[in-house]
Amino acid sequence: MKKWLSGGRAIFAMILIWTVGWGLGFGGLMELYDPDGRIGDVWPTVFAIPGFIGGIMFCALLRAAEGRRRFDEVSLARFATWGFVTGLVLGLLTIPAKVGDVSPGALGMIGIMTVLSTIAAVASAAVFRFASRRTATVQTHAA
């Protein structure tokens, strides 16, 4: 019935949601914040790359933690939790390898990545829940 909500298609869709969401969503907001391009005019790309990496990490973490459940069967709180963990790991990847050399900017990146990943995870859950309901409605009307 909802076969596309599990397996390879769902993983591809999840990574796509994260990449496009980070790139166009968060990157687009930065373009609005900096319309003259004084900081650099590549915000969608700057955000799409960690979005892609985060999407892969999130899918791997979700698959390992939630087992064989489809994405639409995982609670919103669990999506948010795994998004938070993904963002925390992404943020930690921004810290230099040298121990003790943690700048306030690096700590800020941890916070930004954590918040954005949590938002992306909850948005992903919303997309999959909407698609699940839509599929069920279409199948009910077809029967």
C-alpha cells in the first residue's frame, strides 16, 4: 500500500528533501537577508552541501535507530530527536581537529546546524505524513 514510504525511494526522497530544503529554504532566506551579495552570493549552494550530508546521516541514523519502520510510522518527537543528533554531529564536524581550538564561531555553527537539522527532520516527517495520508485517500477513493 505505502511501499514507496520505505526502502530506496524513501531514502532518496528524504535526502532530496534535506538538500533542497537547506539549499533553497535556508539558503534562500540568507539571499533575502543579503540581497546585494556583500557576503557572497552562493548561499543556496553553501547550505545545500551540509543539507545533502545531513540528509545521508539522518537517513542512516533513522534506519539504524528505527529499524524496519516506514518513515510515516516514526513519531514526530523521534524525527526531531534524530534531527537534533544529526545537527549536533554536523556542527561538531565544523570544529577544527586541534583540541582546545574552539572558537565562538564554531560553537555557533553547532547551534545553527542543530536547529536547522531539527527543522529539516520535522519538515521531512510532515512531508511523509502528508504523502501517506494522500496515498491512503487516493486508494480509498479508487476502491
